[in-house]
Amino acid sequence: MGAVIAGLFAAVSTLIVLSVAGLAIGFSKFQPGDTASSVLVGTGIWGAVSVLIAFVVGGGTAARTAAIHGRGNGALNGMMVWIVAVPLLVYTLLGGIGSVLNAVTSTASTAVQAVAPAVVPGIQAGATTVAVVPGADATMQAAGTQLAPTVQAAATAVSNIPAADVKNVTNNVASASLGVLLWLGLGLLAAVGGGTLGARSEDMVVNSTTVDRRS
């Protein structure tokens, strides 16, 4: 387990270094005429390559520091690094998205609190008027009757969404899912490959043991 933890920290450290280097290079090469799409594509490619390199380094580190030699055990240690790293990366990503959502929610809450002092008295006055006016039930029914066409129109608009648009959305979701699945598969192959390359062979273990005994 210690070898897997060492490989995990090696992978995370490598990913951090490559990500910071990518940001530095990307911003230094940015030109005023560059479009946002080109920047996003370059960032995505660099991020994918960085993750693969990090998995190779992590798998190799785990295999090299493991007590058990052999390429099979090295590949297994590399796979374990991938198994531990993927949930950690997902948790970090979701944490970042959660922070953004919290910031948006906080901003909206602040705006509501700023508007509430001017809106709430009017709502309370309207509620009081409805309560004391005879036939309030009839008034509410009339309001419901007026809102019914609007609700019906909204439902009709949703039901009339072209099938082509729905198909485009489902295709985009499917493509994104396949992309993530491909990225996970390549990461697994990188970690296993790094573990296989970094594994100590039996000859290396015997030679190191002989050197230790002589010393």
C-alpha cells in the first residue's frame, strides 16, 4: 500500500507541475487575435497529455518502490494508482464546480436580500388586501384562470421542441461520455504501462541484494 501512495503523490505532483507549466506557456503565447475556442482546445489537449504523463510517472514510481518485483506486480501497482487517483480527481473536480455554484448562489442570495426590503411590503399589503376583501376565493380562481393559458402555452412550447434539437443534445451527451470513457481508458493504460516499465526484474533484485551483502 505504501508503494501505491508513493505513486499517487508522484502522479499528483507531476500533474500539478505540468498544469502550472501549461498555464505559463499558454498565457505567454496568447495573442489578442486568438479566439476562445482555440485556447480551450489547446488547454484541453495539454491537460489530457499532462494526465497521461502523470499516470505513467505514478505507475512507474509505485512499481519501483514496491517490495515485490516482477512486471506483473508492477502493472498491478500501476493499476492501483489509477484506481485511487480517479476518485480523487473526480472529487477535486466536483469540489471546484461546487465552489462555483456556491459563489453563484451567494451572489443571488445577496441580490434577493437587497431587493427584499422594497418588495416584501408590497407582497404583504397585497396579501392583506386579499384576506379582507370579500370573495377572495373568486379572485384567486380568476387569477388561476388567467395564468392557465400561459402555463398551457409553456407546456405546448416544450412539447413542440424539434426532434432534431433533442437528437443533437443526446448526441452531444453521448460524445462527451465516450470522450470521458476514452480518457479513463488511456489513463489506465498509461498507469499500467508505467508500472510495467518501472517494475524491478528478478535480476535487479538479486544484484542489489548481492551488493548489500558485500557492503
